[in-house]
Amino acid sequence: MPIDTVNLEAAIRKSLNCTHIEIEDQSNGCGENYAILLVSDDFEGKSTLVRHRWINQLLKDEISQMHAFSQKTFTPKQYEIHLAKGN
Amino acid sequence: MLRTALRSSLLRPNVLARFSAARFLSQEARATIQNAVSASPVVLFMKGTPDHPECGFSRAAIQILGLQQVPAEKLKTYNVLADPELRSGIKEFSEWPTIPQLYVNGEFVGGCDILLSMHQSGELEKLLESNDVIPKVEGEAVPVHAA
């Protein structure tokens, strides 16, 4: 079954308190290529590597069905800075 | 009692061995990958080669290492497309689901996303400097980003 953005978001929200989620399907709909951006207080005090490992684990089943997966993980404060820089 | 204990101790290694063979890397494969990750100060597992990357993420990773001026003699790359065993093995070894994967002095750093964000924040330069991969910049004297 191909992954869609709704399922992916549900899988994330189930285990993570996100204040903001962006899921971009970069595959033109074939469901194999996703870029996600997550903003969560749960990331506070954790290194990027730890955050990514956490998300990789959380979405293990979904990622194994994808061709490409990219993630950005911010705390709310970091996300403000990220937006301010105009990225 | 003794017999039961004996039997279970005889049986268990077998069950474990079969279980681990199915689920985990063999000792041998793990040792091979351990050697690979520590073969050079900087090791990149990628799709394709530095001159001919076969995936956008691997291309980005090798470009970042180039921008950081990682000397060729300190960098070793492995093309996972040429070695299916390595391709699945390294994912399990690093507990990381995607390629590319970067190691510095035998330590896992991350994949493309992490590499890119560390490059942008300056953390990657610091990491490479503190691992003696690239020379430390003294104060403001040498403008590394002049170009």
C-alpha cells in the first residue's frame, strides 16, 4: 500500500506532540519520496542525530517503503529562527 | 531438574544462533563493516562514486565534503550500489535507514539532512577541525569562506 501524507501525519502525531508539521510529497503522487518538517517541544535538549534516529524509528515501517526520505526537526524556538532567516 | 537445565542450555544457543542469523548481522559482516567505517578519518557510504554520484542525496553529501575541503587522502567512499551486502549491512550497523551515511573517526555523524544542516550551522567545520581532518583556523586570520 503506498503511503499518503494523511497516514504519515497520523503516524507522527500518534507519538509526537507537534506544534507544526509540513509533509511534502516530492514524488508526484507515487508515494515514494517525502520531505517532512517537524516542530515539537519534545525535541528540546536532544541533538539532531538523536531526533532523527527517533523519527526514523517512529516511521520505520513507512520509511522502508519509500525511495527517499528527508527530515528537518526543530524546537519551536529553532523554527522561529529558521523562519526569520528566510529559509 | 538437571536434565531440564541441561537441555535448555543445550537448546538455547541453537535457537539464539538461528534467531540472530535471521535478524541481525553476522559477527563476520559486522567486523567487515567495523573495519570499513574506521578505514579512513572520513568515510562516506554513498550511491555511486565521488566523480559519478548516482543519487541526489549522495551528490549533496560529497559536494559538502568538497566545500569543507576534506583532503582526498583522508576520505574514503564506498559505493553501496556495487555491494548489495554492504548496502543492507550498513543500514543495520548504523541503525540508519538511508544512504548516504557519514562517519568521522569511526563515529556515525548522520545522513544527508544532518550533514547539510551541520554544514550550514558551522558545526561540521568544527567537527572536522576537532578531528584533525581539516586544519584549525586561527582566529580571523584565514578567511576559509572567502570564495
